[in-house]
Amino acid sequence: MFDGKAFKRPLFYNYEGGLRFELSEGGDYLNQFVTAHRKGMEICQDIFTMNDQLTICIKLFGRESLLSCLSPIRELNDAGLFPLVEKEHWTEFDEEWVEDEEYREHLWHYIAFNASSELVLNALWCAFSSDFECIAPSPSVTTYLFNFHKEIMVLPYDDRGMDIVGPNSQYLKGLYHKFGRYLLEHDRKAMDASFS
């Protein structure tokens, strides 16, 4: 559905025809976090309504065993984002590490599961708290949100912003117009070319 680009970073630049939103607006860390969470929820509530199936994918950094990720898993559990059953787990070696002795035994762990759309709140909390040690839980993971029915995915990369992509360009165009005030000015020209 996402042309094999769902987990490529930065998502906006790897998946043409997407949206990039600017979320936090400066101030102290609490203001940045709260503003990002409020805006992120406002946008995501349009994408993940009560009747929509939410699929969450968490990406963690560790060694071969998932036990090497115990600390972030505990924080995910505290945030209600680590189901004990009905989840998929797989690992990938990052091709950028091929020549790097230090990362030779490291992997990306992916954990995917279906959830109630109410968990968008928790998922955004984990994404936006990643740069703030004083906000807990803060599992330092990458969080991907999928609505496969609408053919849309959301990557809230940290409190600064959130990318939304997918093959459903009509739906993306609606988000472009509805939440235009939140679009990242730096990339507005590319988004205008796709949706204006």
C-alpha cells in the first residue's frame, strides 16, 4: 500500500505527495509538548474516528533479543502501548550499519498490533515525549499509525512535527485544506504543488 516506503526516514521526502505538519511552537518544554499533543490529536481525530481500525507499529533499537529493549518496553507498557497478545514482531538490520563495527550486532525491532482508535492519544504521547526526559512515560521509540481502510499512515516523529502520507490523495487533499494553518512552511511549496 505504501510502496515499501512506510519505514523510510524522513517519510515526507521519501513518499511523494504527503503532508508535513509543524506542531510545537516554542516556549518551555511543557508548552512544546502540550501544543504538539493538542495539534496532533486534532489532526489524528479526523483520520482515526471511533469506527476506524487503528494499527500501531512501534520501532525500537536493540540487540538480537527483544529483551535488550526492556527499558522502552516497560515505558510502552506504562503508556498502554505494549499488548501481551495478538501482536506481530520482526527485526531488520539497517543497511547503514554494514561497515560500522559498533552496530554490527544491533537491529531495529518492530512490534505491530491493532488497537482501539482511543489509543491514538497514548501513541502521540509516546512520540512527542521522546525528546523530553522530564515527561514520563517517554519510551524513546518511533511510533507509526496506520488507517488501512483510508490508505493513510501517520508518523509523529517528535514534538516538532508529523508526516502523513498514503495513496489516498483525495483524503490528503482534504487534510491539506482543513489543517492548512499547521502545515510546515519550509515544505509548503511542495505540498501546494500536490494539493492546491
